[in-house]
Amino acid sequence: MTQLKLDTLSDRIKAHKTALVHIVKPPVCTERAQHYTEMYQQHLDKPIPVRRALALAHHLAERTIWIKHDELIVGNQASEVRAAPIFPEYTVSWIEKEIDDLADRARRRFFRQ
């Protein structure tokens, strides 16, 4: 893997990199999980594919959208920078097992908001 030296980066990129590196407690983002849970609970009578579609539509309509100053390429999966989103439509078994230990892991630690 090629390492870019900090002195070869533009001031804009240096500022973005510095901001990312200084986030010492990246959060777990529960926004998607909350949106999906809301829709699944409201539409228990509907088939699973319909519930998934309604949940996705709800999430896309209600999710947090942020664009940082000086960003040229925008888009995110979570409600905050460096946050780890939870995708309940794939699986939740790992969440039940690991949610209490995310902050204590040796690497890739995440913190509850």
C-alpha cells in the first residue's frame, strides 16, 4: 500500500485528514436501525419484502445528511463522521453478542452515543 506523505497533500485534504484522525471516540450510529425498526413494527401485517421497501424509503426520507465545508465528494452511511452504522436488514445476531464490548476492543473501537 502506498503511503501519502502529509506534505504532498493539499491544505484542504490535510485539514480533512487531521479532523478525521482526531476523532478519538467514533460512535455507533443507530439511526438506520431505528428507522428500520419503526417501519417493521408499524407494518407487521405486510410481507417481508414490502416491509424492507418501506423501511428503506423511511430511512432515505428521514436520515441525517451532512456535507462538510470544502468537501468535493460527498455522501455518508452514518449520521456522523467516522460513525459505524448498524444494518439491521442484514443481521442483528452480532449486535446482541458484541454491542457491550465495542468500546473495549483492542482495534476499531466504537462508542454508544
